[in-house]
Amino acid sequence: MKNHPKYERTLVIIKPDGVQRTLVGEIIRRYERTGLKLAAIKMCVPTAEMVERHYTLDPEWRLKTGLKSIKGYTDKNLTPPHTDPLKVTEIVLKNLTKYLTSGPVIAMVWQGAHAVELVRKITGGTEPRTSDVGTIRGDYVLDSYVMSDVDGRAVRNLVHASGSVKEAEDEIAHWFKKSEIMDYNIVSDKILYDVNLDGILE
Ligand code: GDP
Ligand code: MG
């Protein structure tokens, strides 16, 4: 039954600014209160290799991110730093590496029905300036591409969350050993995934 929706898993990383701003508890609370279950957690200072590998697990990521970034500039009538999307991504990746290796991060695996989609919804859109109110990125940080470009750094959006089930599988394997991920029951699973609701009344 491991293909039941309740076994879906996703990776979340609280980035160094989230740890520095003592938002770890608040961020965990937001995922936890939905009924998602924490399956793994650890603190580490990522190496540059860890970060670069993380973003390039998807061989298309460099091209997609470059194209998305160029579109972001042209939509605002701004000139992109390069016309070549791969060159644009080189800058993004260099800045991201500096950001993510600057201090400890919290890496977590969350499990439950639609874990990938739910965690993305709670996390909010990539650029905090436009992330919805009520999301982590919308509520707890005020950064923007304009400001991060002026300062020549990565946009600080507090958390990473996997973008698809496939991405989640690859990223979880990148950050965690199998033995670090827990298979266990919590009492709330009983009601969240109960089929007949026949275990409540005495
Ligand atoms: P996420 O899944 O919402 O984090 O976004 P992506 O997977 O598209 O991008 C990963 C990271 O690359 C983001 O968290 C940003 O730090 C950075 N990034 C993505 N798109 C852009 C962009 O258009 N401009 C800049 N400056 N950084 C970007
Ligand atoms: Mg992503």
C-alpha cells in the first residue's frame, strides 16, 4: 500500500535567514498543523557542492531558471544581465550558493497526502514581494528580485520546498540517507486517513 497518497513525501529546507530570524518553530508549525507528518529533520551547514548539486538534480533547471529570470526582467521593461539564459543562471546559482552556505539550515522531510502541493501552497511563490499573504514567504519576509539585484545577491525567501513529486524524490535522496527517514505512526493519522470512522465511539 506504499502507493497510497498518504505516503507522499516532500523536502523542505529552512534557509540560513530563517534560522537566523528564529522562525524555525513558526515554519514547522505551519506545515505540522495541516496534519502532515515530520519524517526526517536535521541541521547542517551545506557545502557549495551540496547546494549546486541540489539545484542541478533536474538537468533542465539551469535553462528553465535562466529563461524564467530573463522573462522577469523583460516583463518589467528591464535589461537582463545576459541574453544567454545559462549565463543568467550562473549568476543566480553563484548567489544561491553564497546564501545557502552562509550558516546552518534545517532540512526536513514532510509526509502525507498531497505533501508536495500542500507544502508549496503554504510556502508561497518564489519572490516574497509577490507571494500571497498567509504564506510563509508572504508573511515573514519582504525581499524582491529588484532589491536582490541592486545588492548583487540571491533573493532571500526563507525556505526551499520541492516543486514536484519527482523533484521531491531526487532531493530527499540528496539530503537524507534512507536510515534517517522515519516510518512511524502518529495518532492523528488514524483520523486523517480513517476510512470508516468506526474507531471513535466506545
Ligand atoms: P522555488 O522552487 O520557488 O524556490 O523557485 P525555483 O525552483 O524556480 O528557483 C530556485 C531559486 O532560484 C529561488 O528560490 C530563487 O532564489 C532563485 N531564482 C529563481 N528564479 C529566479 C529569478 O527569476 N531571479 C532571481 N534573481 N533568482 C531566481
Ligand atoms: Mg524549485
